[in-house]
Amino acid sequence: MSAPARWFAARSIIARLDVPAYWRELAYRERVLRWVEQGIGGFCLFGGTPEEVARVALEVQAAASVPLVLAADLEYGLPMRFAGGTAFPRAFALARAGRPEWTAAVARVIARQARQLGIGWNFAPVCDVTTNPANPVIGIRAFGQTPQEASVHIRAWIEATQNEGVGACAKHFPGHGDVTVDSHEALPTVTADRATLWERELQPFREALAAGVVGVMVGHLRVPALGIEELPASLSPRTTALLREELGYDGLVLTDALDMGAIVQHWTTAQAVEYALRAGVDILLMPADVEEALAAAEHLLNTQPELIEQRRRSLARWRWLRTDPPFPEQSGLEETLADVRLALQVAQAAVEISGNTSLVPLPADAHVLFLACLPEETLMGQATFFFRLIAQQTRLCCDMAYVSPGVTPEEEQRLYDTAAGATHAVVLLLVPPRGSQRGLPRWYGMLARCAERMPTVVVLAGNPFVPLPGSVATVVRTYSDTEPSLAAAALLLSGTPLEREQAEETS
């Protein structure tokens, strides 16, 4: 097998790198460094503290003969993937705050913190439009429900990110907002007609291309109206033709992660790699089996040498990411008070209250029952943070309870018996973009009964489209499930003044 084929095959791949495993497991570390020696294009980083991430970045870059592209999904900041950095509100909340300059300020901070860890490519922004409330994977990750609203914030995000020397990535082309299936689990189909797709789904991507976005991530989607049916968009030549020929894009085109259910349920790694390379995709992102992907790509390039020239053109598109690759700063991650204030101020500007506003703030003499409806136990820490912040700000007499999807009527009754003296209830309904909604039907009845017993405020943190019983009089929507958004809702309920004017000064 030829050296050029082997080299171009490796350069076409960005593999997954689990930071904790890199430091914990010698065999895994050796495997990663072997891929580096073979010429792999880069890594998408997951997990670890900022210090661990920076050390990995230094080590793998030192082992590489050509600078690696190190990337991560940092849609709302470093905490989306790492145990540190500043968390910001989700994109939907940024759009609700209504100031593109705030979106730009957030993107700048995220890009600056990413560079400090050696990360040069942020797989954001999400350029989908949340047109389907039942979407199980996009929702509040998008900048709103209309292409016009989304486009303004997308341009602001991309320009601010790339002005900081970090690449942006428009995803999930040609639009993942109007589906009812999570592509992490299965292969969704977009049913809109071509005219609708062009005016709705594609408009934010056209804005991203006009802003000079470094990369476009293609989703695992069937889109019959675009002739993308037998293969998903991520593996189809029709997708690259749409981007290159109709939209005039000459930047990087990468697949969504090839280890997702939408791919592995239908194709082997080798098959997915072959289809993607034939389609003209520049980057194979996170194949399920890196060794199989390397072998398949090398075999294809050896048997079809005309694809070598395609790979040469492809590598030229990496130039932006390799011109000034970031290396971790010796001073480490610098998270300033201004960064944290910006996150809180923008989150506060996005919070919306509807219904009986007289229940907010909570009365000073109230005995409050705090209920957290959690689809996953991993969310308990966020709920505790929210309730404790209210309690600290108000000194209210309170009882706290966490309710799982499997709560029984008997358990619910014991909960009320325990909090017999409660005069008010605050129910936190925490439903992340990819969170399980299996508990919702059970919780509807509980919410209705709670509202009949006492004045009840429901805080929708996460999915804002969850239907609620008519008996719920007061609803607070944060349009985000991150820590600053929970803090903003807590401060609203406790009567702590908002700082919208200061947010303008920060930007």
C-alpha cells in the first residue's frame, strides 16, 4: 500500500479522544499516540479538567509531525464537555435575550477559553431552526424558531469566534430542526418540501457561509425533497453538490459523528467511510472504529487513485485551522468575574414569566415546597443548586423533594404529608435537549394536584414547549438548562433585581 494513500487517509480523520481515559489507561494512550504517528488529522476532545485537557493538547501536538486540529463541542462553553470554564445560557436563551452583540460577547469568551486549552475549533453554532416542538435533540440548542432570528445570532457567533482565532462550525446541514427522531439513536427523515427547506432550513446556513464559517457539519438525515434518501446527507454526494455548486461554499465539509446510531445501525465503519469519501466530504468525524476507518480509507485511495487529488484539495481547506494553531497557555485557564457576570446577565434577560405574576417573587412569609421533576438522576446537582440559591437569597422555610419518572401515587402522597405546612410550591421541570421525557405524563397529574393544593410556580428549565396542566397559574421559562439560567430563575423567584442594563455595558 502506498505512503500517499496512507497519509491522506489518516489526515481525513478527526477521532474521538477521551481525556480521562488518556491519562488513566496506558493502552488507550499508546493507541492515540499511534494514530498521531500515522498522521491523523486531529481529535475531538471529551471530558477531563481544563488542566488535563491542556496537558493532552501539549502531548499530542508535541508528538505530531504536522499540527493537529483539536476540536470540541462547546455550544454553551467549556462545561459542555469539560469540568471547568464558564457556562453560558443555551443558544435559544441567547436569542430570547434579543441582542446579537451579547451573543458575540459570549462567543468571544468561549473562543478565548478554548484557545487557552489548545482547542482551535469549536463545533458550534447550531444553525438548525427549532420549528418542531417535539424535536428530541435540537430544541434549545438552536437560536430560535424562525430563520430570520437564528441567522442574526449565527453570524454574530461565527464572526466573534473566528476573530478570536478559533474556527466555527455550522451544524447540522441541511437542517435538523424539524424531525422527531434523535440521530444519536436512529436515522431521522426531514419531510419538508424543497421550497420550505430553501427558505427555512437553509437560510441560516447561507448566513453562516456568508460570514465565512470555517466548516459545515453535515447531519445524519434523510431529506427526500433534496434527493437525499438512500444515503443520509452526511454520506451523500448530493449534499456536497448542494454546498459546493449551488451555495458556492469552498470551506471544510465534515460528517457528524460517525459513531452515532443513525450510522452504525445501517452501515459498517468501512462502508460509511467509503460513502463519505466518494461524496467528497473533507473530514470523517469520530468513526466508531478508527483502525477500520484508516484501513478502509487507505484501501479506497489505493484502488481509486483519482481520489488522491480530491484529498489534496481537501487538505488545502484545512489551512485556516493550521495557520495559527493554539497551544495551551502556561498560565492555564483564565475565567474572569466579568465572564461569569456576562453569563448571568444574559440569562436574566432571557427569563420569561407568564400567568399570575403576583406569585413572583415568593412571599417573604411563605413555607415553600420545592419539587424537582428530573428525567435523569444526573440532573440532581443542578436542581439542588437552583433550590439552595433561592433558599439562600430569601431565607424561606422550605422542604425539598426530587421526583423521578417512576414516582408512585403512594410516594407522592407521602411527599405532601411530609410538607403538610407548605403554603406555596415551586416545581422545577428540568428537561434538557436530549433528556428523557418518559416521566412527563406522570408528572402532569402530579402538577395538576399540586396546583389544586396550593399556589404553584412551575419553572421550565430546558424544553420550553412542554405542555402544562391548565391549573398551573404561573410559569417561568428560562429557555436553557445551564447553571446561569437556573441562577437567573432563582434570583427572579427570590426578588433579587435583574441586571439587564449591566449586560449592555458588559457587551
